[in-house]
Amino acid sequence: MRRCGGWGSRSPDDGSCYTRHLRDLDVPETTFACPDLTTFLGLDALGLTAVGQHLTAKRAVIECRMPIGFEDPFCKACGAQGVSRGTVARRLAHVPVGWRPTQLVVRLRRFACTHCRRVWRQDTSTLAEPRARLTRSAVEWGLRALALECMSVSRVAAALGISWHTANNAILTRAEQILNEVPDRFKGVEVLGVDDSPGALRSRAGGALSVWRHTKRGDRYVTVMIDLTPVRDRSGPARLLDVVPGRSKKVLKTWLAARGESWRGRVEVVAMDGFTGFKSAAGEELPQARAVMDPFHVVALAASKLDECRRRIQRAITGRRGRAGDRLYRARRTLHTGAGLLTDAQAERLEALFADDRHAAVQAAWGVYQRLIQAYRTEDPGLGKYLMQRLIDSLKQAVPEGLEEIQTLARTLTERASDILAYFDRPRTSNGPTEAINGRLEHLRGIALGFRNLTHYTIRSLIHTGRLKDHLTTTT
């Protein structure tokens, strides 16, 4: 069977190439015909008609014409009628067919004004943006591949047969336009979650500080704003509202002030971590809102203090860091397990560990950590609040010397007692969904192999965890 290809016309006089092939094979009652490339490639929606094709193993090139009636031979400067001055070809990347890059060669008529000597060509605004390298259909396809299929820009660019920068600029520009067109992006927020960006940089004090990039130039930290209202109302998942450069009281205060008084008046609860800057900014801009320090960060803080105590005792006993054969090092994960979830072997291991008087400080820190977990795991919010209050009251008393980590934890729990206890009055108000979104953004950074442009990082984050992805899903 001969392969059908090459440049050629699709006039009815040429007959059907598939019909000729099947006649050569003696197949009776052939009903196949040459495919209608205009409809198959969706060119009619762009105002094009396919007139030829050239297929190779790496690319499909389709020659197209603008239909009669799309041309405007009159000069827009003086109104005189122009004369034809030949054609010019515009090459555009189109939606791939079977992951084969497809390129459109659009032949456009040129006109010249005999009065003012102005030269123009046929209008292609319905086909693509001015000076663009992609058709509008290709941009929409790339945006859906990026948002709904979680593909990388490199994979999208390879499928379209264009460079990375060309694909990235076109897709993110379209995404930004859609974000600006969404009217209710910031509406309906009653429960606000505030946190820093995902990352894995650890400070000297042991607290986790997150960076969105590891270069020295520009802002390394960002603050993310999350709408937790759907989680509280059980009407849907949390959504990302915005990504703001920096991590300070001023950053959050400026962002809240820009939302307007009516928007701020609707916010009832603000879920946050232990950073005092967020607490101060929310108290000044949202005086009516209740601040809640969510269990995720409270438990994480207690766990970090337990680890600090274990490492300190390890160095005091052995003079070095823990190794695989050391009992304290081997028990590092068991210490983080709830007492009710321990197996018999783990319980025996901890009993033998705490039998050594040198590990008394670790046992005391472990006891505080277990009481904290027990308060949050209690099904009755009233009982959980009572247990947490008892723990905070006990830590207000003088903590013995040699328990520096518990002393630091006691100061934090005492200062933020009202915010910690507020969770039990609103049990579904937590920054847990915020951390889930941070995990998705961390995965996004892995797909992109890191980000250097904050604007790209912000738009990509909103594509994957904001209103844009929901909008694309409903319009697919």
C-alpha cells in the first residue's frame, strides 16, 4: 500500500486516495475517503481551511487558507481600496495529533493601498494573538495539559514542537488572563489559613523555615493565603488564594489591607502556625476574627522539642551524634508514636530506655508530648479542651533545671494558650488542608525542577491549587 502524503490539493477531481489503495487490494464496496483535515484538526473554529499536508515521522505540516470573506481589502488609514500584493506564510504550532507536533502554514493575502502606500495582510486575530507562535487552540490545550494532567512545561513544549520559553510564556499569559477574569476569586472567605511556602530549610532553633528558591537574589520566602471555608462547611477542598513574596508581619498586614474593609469584615477565623508576626498582623487587620493555632504546628513544635532533648542527652552521654547502635537513636521514631498505638515490642523498648536514669529528661519530654497528643485525639472537644488546659496549667509551674526544651515549649504554649484552646471550639478549623496544599506545591516544584521567577511560581501554584483548575474542569 502506497503512503498518502506530500503537498497536494483536496479537489474532488483527485478522487479518494484510500479508495484507490483499497481497489489495488481488491477490497469490494469501499466506503473510505480522504479525511476532512479541517474538521479533524478543529481548523473551522479558527476560520481556516486545510488545503494540503506533509507528514513525516517527527512532524505534521498542514497548509491552510483563510476563507473568502475574511479579507479586508480597504485601507484603515484612508479608506481607499487596496490591490493584491501576493501572499505571505505564517507558521503556527497547533494541537498535536497523536503526540506528533502539528504545524500550520497559513497563507495570508497581502494588500497595498495605492493612495497612502500602506501595506497590510488578512486579519488573523481569531486564529492567534499578534506575533504569537501558537494558535489559540494550542494555548488552551497546553494550559489543560499543564493544569489537569500535571505535565511539565518541557513535555508540553515537546508535544507542540516549540521551545520551552515560547510554551511557558504563552500558557502562563493565558492563565493569568483567566485568573483576572474569575470574579469570585477572593469572595466567600470566612476561614483564612496563613502559612509560609513549602520547603526543607531548617533554622538553627529547630523550627522549619521554608523557601521557594535557594538563590541569594530576591525574596526567598513567600506567604501563602488559603481559603479554608469549604473545609469547615464540608462543601469542598481548600483553595489557594494568593502567594505573596516575603514572610513577615508587614507582608500579611499589607495583603489584608488591600482586600478592602467589607472583605475583612467577613473573616471569622484565621488558622496559622506559631509565628508571632502572623498573629500580630491578623490582630490588627482582623480584630473580629478568632486566631487559631492549629494542631499540626502545635504537635510539630512538641515533637521538635522532644528531638532536641534526645539529641542533647545523646551528646552528653557519648560526646557525639547518635549512631545506628545507640538506643536513643534507634528509638527516635518510636518516641513519636502515640502511646495507644505502640506495639508490645515498642513498649518494651521504651520501658528499657527509660529505665536508665540518664534518659530522665527524654522521658519527661516524651510525657509532655504524649499528653499533647491525647488532648487532640479525644473525640469529645470539651474533654480535649480540658486536657489541654490542664497540660498548659501544669507547664506554667516552675520546670526543673535540665529540661531546657520543655521550658521553651512551656513559654510558647502559655503565650498562645487562647489560640491553641480555640481549636476545640472550632474542631474543623485547622491548617492541615493548608499543609496539604503546600505538599502539592512542593510536588510542583519537583516537576518544574525548581523556580527562579516568582511570577511563574505564583501562577503555576494558582493553576494547580486555586480557582483556575476548577474553572478548566467545568469547561472541558
